[in-house]
Amino acid sequence: MDRKIETSKKKKWRKPAFMVVLSGVFLSLIFRVTNEGNQLNVERERVRIGEVTQSTFEDVIAIQGRVEPLKSFFLDAVEGGSVQEVFVEAGIMVKKGDALIRLSNTNLMLDFMNRETQIVEQINNLRNTRMQMDLNERNIQEKVLDIAFEKQNVARQYEIDTSLYASNVIARKTYQDSETRYVHLNKKQHLLESSYQKNKVNNTLQRRRIDQSIDMMERNLKAIRSNLENLTVKAPITGQLTALDAEIGESKTKGENLGRIDVLDGFLIRAQIDEHYLSRVSEGQTANFKNGNQTFALQVAKVFPEVSNNQFQVEFKFLDSIPTQIRRGQTLPLKLALSNSVNAVLVPRGAFYSSTGGKWVFVVSEDGSEAIRRDVKMGRQNPTFIEVLKGLAPGEKILTNSYDSYGDFNTLRLK
């Protein structure tokens, strides 16, 4: 006789429990594999750790400035030629008017001689014309005097003849002849005097024009002679001859630079700044640099807005004293303040910023065993620190070295 076998209740629940445990182990294994797959082991010695602090943020940038004199004069060849003599050497002090270089130009000499001959000939012709005008005017003036004298005698005779004719002493013809001579000389005198006055006015204008032409030609002649004098290059000011480019026998073209003279009564500093800061740099901002144990203050005197090679030029002036050992061309490290100092959360500058653009960082855990990626927001920078706007608190630590080798890992295990 068959007997019904009943399944034990204990066996019924063992199978589901085993499946639950197995599923949990499987999920735990998957989570562990996934989690470990997004971690990277990094040797602690290969990382740099910086602490987040809260302190005064100085909005400054570091730039390189070049010392320049307040005034510089460039020596250019007014006329080209071959270098015949060099009277000085670069680096010495020169006085205004000192001869520096003498050039030779044969073509210029010949041209000067030809033009000088032509101008002198024209001047002589104009002077001869003026002398002839003066002579003609004197001749006319003499004629006027002669007519006046002759008219005076004729008038006297005409007066006598008129009296004698009235007394019937002389014939009518004699009286008429005397009257005719008097009227003729009177008209002739009037005509000659009128011609003399008109001629005198015209001669005055002509003389003025001749004198002006002679004066202009003499100035041209003086200019031509000065061109010859320009073959001797002289110092335009008193100062230091900081550069001189001339060797005996060397040919120099017209307008070519021969050197420079600096006036050493003051200096300024010029610097090239990245165009990124163009809108943030303006006149009146302050800067400083250290020379030995002293700090010297500067002020932005001029901003040149033209951008060349992704940079623009700024000119600084000294506010107080000037270092005694400063020299033209010397390079100085400057710190330019872009705005006033403020209290802010700061992190040390590092290569990490180039890797992330300041959008995220690796934050070191409290026990220092790992560094976890965290999104942040950063603001201004100076040569030492970067301003943190969001995502970090004072006392925390971050990795400041480059993140380029960490790929897309979210967690770094510091071994």
C-alpha cells in the first residue's frame, strides 16, 4: 500500500534563502568590481598636496618689465654715404654738438656744386636786374628835375613876354612862341611826373619780389650747404651714447639708424602683458618690484591698446625713489595689482588648473588614504593662489599636481 510522502517545511524555505544570499553576494561582487574599476592607485610620493585656506587675496599678476630711459634720441643718417671717420665709442657721455661720425658722399658734393653755381648765377641776375631798375628810376628822376628847372625858366620868360606883349613892346609871334613853350613844358612835366610815380610804384613791387626771390634762393643755398654739414653726424643732445653702429668704410643709406643717445635723468619701465588682461589694466594702477632688500613702487602711466603677438604694452613710472644701480635694458620682475585685496578662500596654484580649467579637483580624504573628484568653481588668480568661489572649505586638502595621467578615474588611492 502506497504512502504519501510530505515535504518538510524546513526544506521548503532553505532554497529561497539560498537564492537570496547568492543574489546578494553576486550584487556585492558586481558593485565591488564596478567601484574598483573607477579607482586608480597612485604613489603618494608622486603627488603634491595643497591645503585650502582663507586669507587675504591679492589680485596681482607677475610680469617682466624692461628698464628704459625717459628720453632717447635716435641718430639717423640725414644723408647717405661712406663712413670716413668715427670720433667716439658707444657707452661714453657726449655733449650737444659733439661730432660723432663723418660720412663722405661724392655725388652729393657734385650736386651741391652744380646747384650752388646755378643758384648763385640766378641771384646775381636778380641783383643786376634790381640795380638796373634803380638806375632807370634815377634817370627818370633826373629828367623830372631837368623839366622842372627848364619849366621854371620858361615860365619866367613867359611872364616877361606876357607883360611886354601887353605893352606892345614885342611882336605877337614872339609872345605866342613863349606861350607855346610854356604850355608844352607844363604838359611834358605833368606827363613825366605821372610816369615817374607809376614806375616808382611798380618798381617797389618788383624790388620786393626780387628781394623775396633772392632770400628764397639764399635759403635754398643754405639748405644745400647744411646737407653737406649733415655728412658730419653730431650729437643732438647731451647724454650717454648707448649704441653706435658705424665702421670705417661701411656704406650708410639715407635714413639708416646709426645709434642712440639716452638722457640719464630718469627711467621708466615697459612691460608686455597677455591680452587676456587688456580690459583689466588701466592708468593709475600700482605695481612694485624688489631690488635687493628694498621694494620700489610703480604706477601705470600709459596703456598701449594695440595687441601684437597676443600681448599689449604698458608703461610704468616710478612713484618714489629709483634704484641707484638700475641700468637701461635691465629686466625686472614686477607685480601689478589689478584690484584691491579681499578676504577669500584660496588654494595654491598648481598644474591641476591646466588639466581641469578650475572646474573640478581631487579632494584628499581626512585620513589621507584617497582623493575623490569634486566639482568646484574658481575665480581670479595671482602668482601664488587661486580664488575658490564654490566647492571647497578652509582646512581641506587637494592635489595640486597635473591630472593629465589620471584619465577619467573619480577616486585615487594614495599608496
